[in-house]
Amino acid sequence: MSTIAVFIERRGGAIKRAALEAITAARFHADRVIALELGSDVDGLLAAYGVHEVVSIEHALLERYSSQAVAEAIAQWAKSRQVATLFFGATAMGKELAPRVAVHLEAAYVPDCVELAASDGHLDAVRPLYAGKVRATVRPLTERAVYSLRPNMFTARPAEQPSTPEFSTFTPSLSQEQCRVVVTEIVRNEGKLDVLEADIVVSGGRGMKGPEHFVLIEELAAVLGGAVGASRAVVDAGWRPHSEQVGQTGKTVSPNLYLACGISGAVQHLAGMSSSKVIAAINKDKDAPIFKVADYGIVGDVFEVIPKLIERIRALKQSSAS
Amino acid sequence: MVVMTILTCISYVPDTAAKIGVTADGSGLELGGAKYILNPYDEFAIEEALLQRERHGGRVVALTVGSDAAKEILRTALAMGADSAAIIAATGLDSFGVAANIAAYANAINASLVLLGRQSIDHDSFQMASTVGALLGIPAISVVSKLDIEGDRVRAERDIEGGKEVLEATLPLVVSVQKGINNPRYPKLPEIMKAKSKPIESVEPVAVSPRAAMVRYQVPQLKRANKILGDSDADITEFVRLLHEEAKVI
Ligand SMILES: Cc1cc2nc3c(=O)[nH]c(=O)nc-3n(C[C@H](O)[C@H](O)[C@H](O)COP(=O)(O)OP(=O)(O)OC[C@H]3O[C@@H](n4cnc5c(N)ncnc54)[C@H](O)[C@@H]3O)c2cc1C
Ligand SMILES: Nc1ncnc2c1ncn2[C@@H]1O[C@H](COP(=O)(O)O)[C@@H](O)[C@H]1O
């Protein structure tokens, strides 16, 4: 019987959607899905997502999060249960943990998967390379394999029938030497939705002409309930903070809607957003490369188009609310 | 106090503007005339190594694992100020193989700080720091935007979704760095000339079995609706309707 264990990442107590996506993907590829939790903070969500078993990893040394110790603990558990396949969300946390776990398990590590496909006994994964210009099908050559799944590429869907998971606790054997790195503080960007966590991202580029005009982008993002993103050109110019940069040297996002305003669509920008579900663009140049990858576009001036868009969308939201 | 040895690992990658194709049977890549460059993130890793050396003393060693042509980027690291450089000439390794070679070399020179870029822009795999750290049995912190070292105590900040994490660790440590941590220096002509005569050590690769193989490549098929409208009021109304009714994203 095939088993996949999924690491359950929580931030502020809530299970991250990337973990629910990984559980959903695991259900397709395994008969048994095991959720691996840090601590015993359990809620009904894991049952709704049909996991068969929930394992809480507990140890006094894990009170403060240490990627080094957690990876060691997960690997010890996987060995003790002979679990050969593990999924992580390719989040900041997952991307640090998964390769470490793989080393401890002498497993292949397959990063940033956007598709999974079983083929003659292997679980192959597709992942983008070279800024998304090509995709490779990666096959683990080892008995065990660890995958990280790019957020928002797999749908998170509750199981048809909720499960009644078995619960157990696993206590790894850890020493202080294995906790030489700890997280001491998490500083949230207050009051701002992050491009990595938003369903809608509205980004502005050099076509916005100056930092003062980003109020238009902010207002459009606000009516859509989305986050503000930026091209590197405007981040380098100091118009917007680095945390908003989308692209190869910024963040890789896959929102449901990516709306690019005054962005040309350079390949390095596309690298960070081309896996978005829907791409829309406003640009005054009809030949701008962004239109080649766009689902919907307006050829026009951002300063004329955005205010009208805000007005129309606001009206739409009001009519659907009433 | 023992002298701190800082190892900075750099990779030689096709320029992001390069055209990358796939062979007709999908079994390989066509990198044809691609221009190769120093991985842009690794400039930050070199600079950070130099800055830490300025603060704490020690020596900076630059390492690349790859083809002989990658010597070019070691010259850049030397011109920027690295004390010495080494190449492990091995091609066709998977990421694990590269990590195993980096770890073996870090061990051999007894590095107390291994600095890397946050990602190599060819495979964008974000894994090297963690993999090397695990192989060395030491901690790793990735995507670091601030690094303070005091004796053997380290305080770092790293970017996470919606904010940042502050971490504490002790040396020896592996760190991958993010743009913004520093401003890489541009070597001046005399330094570039001087770097040309500095020796580059060739290190025998360690043989490791690959753990993953790329079995097939494809050029992603764009399935985009590609409805491009004008800017009339009617077009803007239609644009909103399409997003709402057809795409159902707003
Ligand atoms: C190694 C490397 C890494 C990089 N990483 C990134 C990255 O992570 N992210 C990133 O974004 N870039 C990155 N770049 C930079 C990238 O190559 C482009 O330079 C950058 O994306 C351009 O930003 P832009 O589209 O805002 O500006 P431009 O290319 O100048 O485009 C501005 C666009 O606005 C349009 N415009 C102007 N005025 C108006 C108006 N009034 N109304 C409507 N449209 C208007 C123009 O037609 C044009 O298409 C990287 C480059 C390199 C070499
Ligand atoms: N072949 C290589 N030789 C030396 N360092 C490398 C090599 N490949 C990757 N690195 C380092 O590892 C970092 C992260 O790469 P990756 O995890 O492959 O995206 C890079 O920024 C480099 O610092």
C-alpha cells in the first residue's frame, strides 16, 4: 500500500493553504495520507481533507522553531515508519526543510513541482527551469523521494467523505547540537497583503511613471482585495519596497489573477508570474511582450484606464453585494 | 582565535536573456549560443564574504563546481577580493552531486561559514544551502537579507511570506543570501589584471550517484485566451465582464 506523508505548515495557528494543496495532491497518488504536525494543535480541517492519520511531532527542544531540528525529527519519523514519499509546500519554510529531510533519508529531492504524474512505479514531477522557458520531468532514482509543491498549482479540495484520522505522537531523539539555529522572532509586514499570499496581485511597472502614481495601483488592488506587486525596474528605482518585487530575482507568484499595469513583460518578470491562473495587462504599447502571455488585455494609458476600471469594479462589487 | 575560513560558492549559468530550446525528441536542452554569466545572486554571496572578512578577519575562498569554462567567474571573485579560488571540474551532476562536492570541499578547508546565492537562475531550485548544511551536519539559513556575526554567534534575517524571520545560530553555518543584503562592488581594472595571475586550484570531484534525473523536457504550451481590447469605455466594461463572467476571478 502506498503512503505519502505531508508536512503541515501553520502560521499563526492556521494551516497554510499550501499544506492543504499538498494533502489533496497526495490523496490522488496514495492510498494512505499521513499529516505530520509540529505539536498537537489539531483541528477538523485535516479530517475534512481526508487524511488517514495525524502524527504530532513533540519534543521540548522544538518549542522554538529550528529547521535543523525539525528536519531531523521528520526524517527519524519517516525512517521509523518506512514512509518513502513526503510532500512539502514550496513555501519559505518548506523550501528549507524539504532538502534537509531528503539528505537525512538519502532521498531524491524534487523542488517546486507544478505537476505530478505516476508512471510505471515512479512518481514523476514536472518543474519549470530557466525562468519557466522550459519544463522538465524529474524522476527520482532513489527508493525514497521528497517533493515540494509550488503553491497554488494544485487545487486544495476537501475529500468527498471526511475521514476519522488515527492520532499518534512521535517523540524524536534530539540534542541541543541539532538545534543550533532557531527562529527568535517573526516580523509581519503589518496591514499589507503579501504577493505570495494573495489570490489577486495587481502590479505596477515603469509605465506608472513615478512612485506617487502607485496610489492608483493600491486603490485597484484594494477594490479587488488583492496585493500590490512591482517590477524590478520600479523596485530598483526605489519607488516600491523589495518585498513587492515579482520575477526571477523577486517572488514567484501564482495567483488566480495577475494584473500587470505599465509592465513590459521582460522574461525575468514573466519568470515570477507566468504560472498565474489568469493574466491580464494594461499597456499602451500593443506590441509589449506581456500581451503574448496575457488572457485579457487593454491597450491603453494606465492613467486613463485604471480610474475607470476602479469605478467599474467597485460598481460590480456593490451590485453583487446587494 | 582561529582564522575564519569563508567559502563562497558560485555558479556559472546561461544569461536570463538566453533562448533555451528543447530537442525534437524532448530528451535534451538546446542551449546553443547562450552566453554564460556569474549567477546574479552569487555576487551578493561574494560581497557578503568580503564584508564579513573585513569585519572579522580570515580568508575568502571562492568555489565553483562545473565545466572548465566556469573559471571565468572565479576570476571575477578574485578580482572582487577573494583570497583564493578552486574549481571542481565536473559536469552532468544533479543538484545533490553538486552539493556533495561543495560539502566535501567545505570540510577539506574547514570552512566556518559557507555563503551561497539564494538560487541558481538555471534550475531555480533553492536547495543548495539546506542540502549542503545537512550533508555537513550543520545548520543552514536561506534567503538571508541581513547577517550579523559576533564571535561564533550569528543573527540573521530572512524573508518569509508576509514578513521576515529573525534567527539566531552559531558557527559553523551555511547561509544563502538575497538581493538587498549588500551592494556588490565592481572590481577596478588593476584588480582585474591582478586576478588574472592568481592561481586557481583544481580539485578532484567526489563521485556520488545521482538521486534524480530529468527524463524529459518540454516547452510550456501557453493556453492563454489572449483577448486584447482597446481602451474605449465599452472595451473597459467588456474587460471587467470577461474577468468576472468568463474567467470568474473577480
Ligand atoms: C538577472 C536579471 C534579473 C531580473 N529580475 C527581474 C525580476 O525579478 N523582476 C522584474 O520585473 N524584472 C527583472 N529584471 C529586469 C527586467 O529585465 C526588466 O528590465 C524589467 O522587468 C522592466 O520593468 P518594467 O516592465 O516595469 O519597465 P519597462 O520595461 O520600462 O516597461 C514599461 C512598460 O510600461 C509601458 N508604459 C509606459 N507608459 C505607459 C502608460 N502611460 N500607460 C500604459 N503603459 C505604459 C511601456 O509600453 C512599457 O511596456 C531582471 C533583469 C536581469 C538582467
Ligand atoms: N555548480 C555550482 N557550483 C558552485 N556553487 C553552486 C553551484 N550550483 C549552485 N551553487 C550555489 O548554490 C546556490 C543556490 O543554487 P540552487 O539551490 O541550485 O538554486 C547558488 O546561488 C550558488 O551559490
